Amino acid sequence: MAPRYKDGDAVVAINGKWVAWAHTVFAYAAFISALIVGVALHYHKIVQNEHYGYPIEWFPSVSATIGDRYPERSFFQVFIAITSGPRFALVFLWYILTSRPNSTLPKLVAGVGIFRTLTCGGWTYVTSTDDHDWHDIFMISYLVATLPWTLGCLALSPINRRAVKYRKIMASLFFGTLVPLIYYFIQHKVHKVPGAYTKYAFFEWSLILFDVGFDAVTALDFESFELVVRDVKGVSRGKGKPVGNTFGEGFFWTEVIDAASDVYNGFVFWTIVTALPVLVWYFPLWHMGISGYEVAIVTCTSPLLYVIPSLRYAAVKNLRLLHLLSLVGLLAYKFQDPANRLFVTGFALATTCAAWTASFFSERANTPRLEARIMAWGIGLIMSVVAKFACKTNNPLWPIVHAENGGWNKVGIFLALFAVLRSQRGSTTSGGDYLPAGGKKGSSILAGVGFGALMFAIVSLLTDSSTMISWVWDGYPVRGPLAAPHGALTIFAMGAGLVYGIFHPRIAGSWTAFGVGSIGAALLTCYHHWTGFYGALIFAFYIMAVAPVLIVSSVRHSPASTFGIGFIVYVILLLFHVWVVAYAFVPGGPLLREHTDWLMTTTMLSIGAGVFSAATSNSTRSRKPHKPVNPNSRKQRSYYIYVLAVLQLLSVSVAYLRFPTNDYTPYHKEDKVVTAGIWTVHFGLDNNMWSSERRMRDVIGELELDVIGFLESDNQRIIMGNRDVTQFIAEDLGYYTDFGPGPNKHTWGSALLSKFPIVNSTHHLLPSPVGELAPAIHATLDMYGEMVDVVVFHSGQEEDPEDRRLQSEYLSKLMGDSPRPLILLSYLVTKPLEGNYNTYVSERSQMKDIDPTDWDRWCEYLLFKKLHRTGYARISRDTITDTEIQVGKFVVGEPEPENEMRIPEEMVPVGRRFPALFRGQGVRGHRYHVFDEPRYWQ
């Protein structure tokens, strides 16, 4: 007789907790059995890694244990296969337990649970030996899906204090373990620290225990179930309430789409805000001085027009039109002429600043909707940072990119149109809980100053995840964060700060929080390595947390007197920011020379002014009875946090995919040849104002350069878009990278890319009493087992002869004091055989010119000592920059001959020759020139 639901009759009744217990037992059995068998049969093999073995490494990692060896792999796969049945049943029962009428979240969580189960099978049965890429894809997908599964289960947990307590403990342990796990993995992979992999292994096994343990807690909830299936407590019919108030009150895809559209509008705003300075920079860059186009930066002050009431009224009533007009900035890439691109983007910036100001102001009487606009604005910023993180510091919608050099312009425009039409729909305001006219509102001027400083702090330091990392980087060995993967930590701090500021505005707007943020700014400014980066994370958290406070304070006044003045302050700070490094080219520049510390102090004091104004308003509101958070506002928050969580997951995925795992093998390892080059890259903008990283990558790879120095390469400033030309090239071609001195050292930048390990590097600022600072990197490379020094150097300008003389003496001593073979990749600003040339090439320096007969040089030079030079070539630049590439070939391990002689190419071994690709007309405008062919020596 079939079981009858109504009267509870059943043929067989099994308590639901046994599903959870079966899943737990078989999952643990899979891992533990593989560990026992592996240790018993292949102990020394599974503790061995690419750097060390037993006894330095003495405990195996999970992957080594369950991976490719028989029979432990089979034990693991058999038990995991058995686990799949209870796993699917667990997901099904969890859905039955949490399903509610008109609620989509349980379905979403169930879908994630099924996805995790399938991807677990993927990385289990497709090992890294079978297919490394697919194994990683399945593994990453599994780990990424763990966050929504965990949060979803917590949000939907029925009232069961014991179960909720254990879930929180297991979730906290799981995510807390990720921090030391990543730390020790980097110690092993990057720093090659003995024993680090064993410590990593312990945390990796802990991760497994906590992951399975989290799902084991369902046994406490499934006690209310019996199979076949009888609900003895009626929990599945809605008697239990979700614990997560923010996430458990229904889930509607239309609301998620609305939130995502709002966020995308914020992303477009930040795209345009960060694009214009890059376009402006092109003109003084090519004019070598003030061009007049710099005035375009004032277009952001368009909110000043709201001093006219009729314009303010029209803007509030036509927000959709304003946002649509601002999208012309995404079409600017269609204009080939740089000036036209600048004008179109300037118009877009004026429009988008006016549109967002009107959006904030129009919602001043409706707290939930104002909060939604602020979250969209802040999460849109984080989206732009994630996009740049994924695209290696270029925003894919900027006017300096197109389809051929990494742009996603057409897709971006389509999504922007959809987002504006979706999010900017007409609605009425309810009055909300806006501060009455009689209450204190603080000072409109101070509120504007605070908002302007907030904008500057964000645009200068938080629009790229690697900017603050470049501030604290100080050379090899690695003693601090790397752009990838640690950029994800910056993004996480930004997101956490924004959420904290939304949920706890009183604390975020307090003087205590301001003091903590100021400490973070001081640490970032004054310290290097991890100490400086911890300050950077504090600074990022505080700036994003205080942003809602300052914006809410600003909308209490006329938008012209807050946002208008705010953007004026932003422009002033932006000029200050440029003046500290461009002091040699601007009026009054020496007064601000090298004073980033002044700039940071001014920024924080200005934010303090905004906090003071906001505190006045809060003091009035604090006397009112505390009002609970509106349920609609709570639900609305959840959708924006879902979008933020997705972006955070994307940033973690990008960090994993960008983790440096390249093959750094030199091009001609068998011949022990080193091909070294120097190139002044003009900040990665070509003659036609297009981003040039991909074109640079192509010619560098085709020249087979093992070591290359970049000059004029520091783009980590507002006017350069907070970019880094080395990241794409280094990761795509497989180079170690040294970037320095950093942007807070006030130079135009130098960088070193090397196929050889960088054992040690030191950053130098050479004497520059009058002109611009001269940067240098002095690095020691491990070339085929021999230590060889490489110096990358950019001297001062022609207008400052005393600076150049002092710099030549400093560098000559630096090179002469090195006992190792040395290659200088440089920009010297001197004629061959004349003036300071004879200081660089001298008995003191012990350096030789790679080709003293090359009379046609002024800037770039290749010098060397204690190495056997075999070749020299000059390669034309096409339209990438205004400077050619100079390249030399050296052989390591052969003594430097006393009497070298020029020889024809046919006498040169094939492995020591330059590529034939660049002969004659060459390729894509790159060819051997001046001599029309390379020169060789024996």
C-alpha cells in the first residue's frame, strides 16, 4: 500500500539526519583514506614539490594526496562517487526545508548547491595531469560557488540556535583559513620559503574539514524530516523564519536587474571620470609643455550651473535624458582625431557629473532611494576597479581602447543603454525622513570641500587595485603585496568599507573613524612593504565607508554650493597632484616639488571638513528617537549586496587566474645568450592616443628580448589613468617585473622586465637639485647561474646640465662599485664621446659602450662590463612612441675578449643572431634602421 501523506502512514521511515551523516562520513572517508594510503605507499613522493622534498617538506597537500597516484586516487574517487548520492539528497532536502511561497532565493541556493556538486565531480575526475586548464576551471568554480552557498544557507536557516551557531563557526573558520592559505602559498610559490608548503598543506586540509563540516550541520535541521517523505514539524510549510533578515525576505530577479542596472550606471560614471584626464595628458605629453587642452578638466564642475533654479528643476525632471546624453563618452572611441575624442569625452563628463548630482539631490527626501543611489555609485566604482583588474589596468570602455587593443566598447554601450532605460524610470517621491528646514545642516562650503576631497582620494588612489601597491613596492626580494593577486584585497577592503558605511553611518562619520583613516593614510605615505599596504587597506576601507556620510550631508544643501564647489576642490587637488611631479614644466611648480605628503595631508583635512559638516547634521538627528530600518530599504540593500558579492567573487577569480605562473625561460637558453633592450615607452599612449601595450607586446616578443628596461613608464596617477604598462606585457610574455621608484617618489618612472629571476633590486633617486628627479633601478639577475647586474636609468633634461653632471657621477660610482658583470639600459641625454658620456664610459665606472662608432645617438645608450657582447641593433618605433628600441646581445659564461672584431652575420651562430623578421621593410613599421642591419662582434 502506498504511503499516504495526510495521515502520516509510510512503508519505511528514515530520519532525514542520516542523509547529512552519510554525506559527512563518505566525504571525510574519501580524503582520509587517500591520505592514509598515500602516506603508507608514496610518502616521499607526495611530500615532494617543485622546490623541496623530505625532510624540509613533511606533510602532503590535498592535491598531491588525491591526485595522480594509484591506489590513493582510486580510494578518493570511489568514496566521492558514493558521496554524490547523499550530496544531491542533501541539496534537495535543504530546498524542501527552506522553500517559501513567492521566494526565489531557495531555488537559487539549490541551483548553486547542484552546481557545486557537479564541479566537485569535475575536479575530482579530471586531474591536473589529464587536463590542467579544465581541472583549474572546475576547482575555481567550486570555490567561487562556496560563497553564495554559504551565505544562502545562513540567510535561509530556520530558527535553530544550535545549527545557526555551528554554521557561523564553520563558515568563519572556512573563510578565515583562506588568508593563511593564500599567504603560505605565496611564500612557497613566489618566495620559495622552505617548509612553507607543509604549512600551506595543513590549512588546505583544514579547509576540507570546515567545508564538509558546514554541510554536516544540516543533520540538526533534517531531524524534522523523515523519508519517505513526511514532514513531522511542518517546517517546509513556512513555520520557520529565516535568520538573515537582510537576505531572507523574498528574492525577485526584476529587483536584481534594477540594482545591477543602477550599478552599471555608476560604472559608466567612473569610466568617464577616469577617461578624461588620460586624454588631456596626451596633449602636454606631445607638446612637451602646457598645450591649452588642459582646461577640459574643469568640465566636471558642471553642477555649478545648478545655482540657476530652473536648470536644477529641469535636470531633476529629465534625469533619464541626462544619463543618456552622458553615454556619448562611450562613443568617443569612434573619433580618430585625438582633439575630437577629448571634446566628446569632456561633454560626457560635464553631463554625467550633472546627472549624478541631480540624482542624489532628487532623492534627498527619500532615504531608501538616496541610499540606493549611493550604493550604485560606490559599487559602480568597485565594478570599474574589477574591470581594470581583469584587463590589467585598462578600462575596456575607455576612449583609448578599441576592439584591436582590448576594448569592449560595443558591448559596453549596449549594456549602458539598457541600464539607463531600466534604472532611470519615472517615480514619485514620498518625502521620506529628510531633515526639516529648521534643523541644523552644517556648512555647505565644508560639505563641498569634503565631497571634493573624497572624489580626489577615490580617483587618485582607488580607481585601480594596483595603485597603492605600487606606492609601497620597493624592489626585490618580495617583501610586500603584488598587483596580482593582492589587488583583490584592495577591492575587498573597498567593498567592506562601503557596506559598513551604509549599515553604520554614525560610526563611519565619527571622528574616531576619521582618526583611523588618517593613520591609514600616514602609513601608506610613509612606509613600504606590508606595513604600508596595511595602511592602504585601512585608507580604502575608510574612504568608502565615509562616502555615504559625506554625500548624504551634501544633498542637504543646494547642489551648486556642495557638489559644484566639491568638483572645484577636486580640480584644485588634481592640479596639486600633477604639480608635485611636473614641477619643472608648470608655473609655480617648485613650490610644490615632491610634496605628496602635503597633498595627502590636505586631502585628509578636507575630508575632515566634510565630516565636521556632517557631524553637525547628525547631532540634530541624534536627538530624535531612533527609527528602525525600513523593511523595503532592508530588502533593497540586499540586492545591491548581491551585486557587490558577485563582483568580489569575480575579483577573487581574476586574482587566481592572474597569479604569476608563467614560464620565465629565456629565448636562447641553450646558447646562454642574453638579449637586452631599452625603450622609452612614452607612458603607453601611442602617437594617435591609443593604448599601446599590445603593440609593445608584439614587438618585444618578436625581438626575443630576455631583459628590457622601460623609461617614462609610471602611469599610476590620475592624468595617466592609474595604469601600469608592464602588467599586460609581463603576464602575457612571462617576465619578472620591477617597477620603481613608485609614483609617490615623484619621477616619470622606470621599469625592468626580465626572463631571469631578480635576486635583488634597489631603487635610486639620483641628485636633481634643479630639474626633474632621475630614477634608476639597480637589479641583480640570476643569468644561467651567474649573478649579473642590470641598471635601468633615466637622466635629467637637457635644460639642467648641473643635474645631469651630478647624476653621471653618481651612476658612474654605482656601476664602478659593482663587482659583477653589468649592463646599463639608459637614457643619458648626451652626445657620443662628448661631455658626460666620458663619465659614464670611464675607468671609474669600468663601463664600455656597446658600439662607440654609433654617432647618431642622443638619449638611449647600452653600456656593459665583464660580458662578451655579440650584437647590437636599432629598431624603429613606428607610431608606438617617439623613441626607437636599442637592443644588445651578450653571452654569459664566456670571458670578455681583449680584442673584439666586427664580423658578418653569416659567421654568427644562429642562436646569437637577431630575428630576420625586421630586415628590409620589417613588420608593422618596425625594422632595423640607422645601420639597416644588426652589427655583430666576435
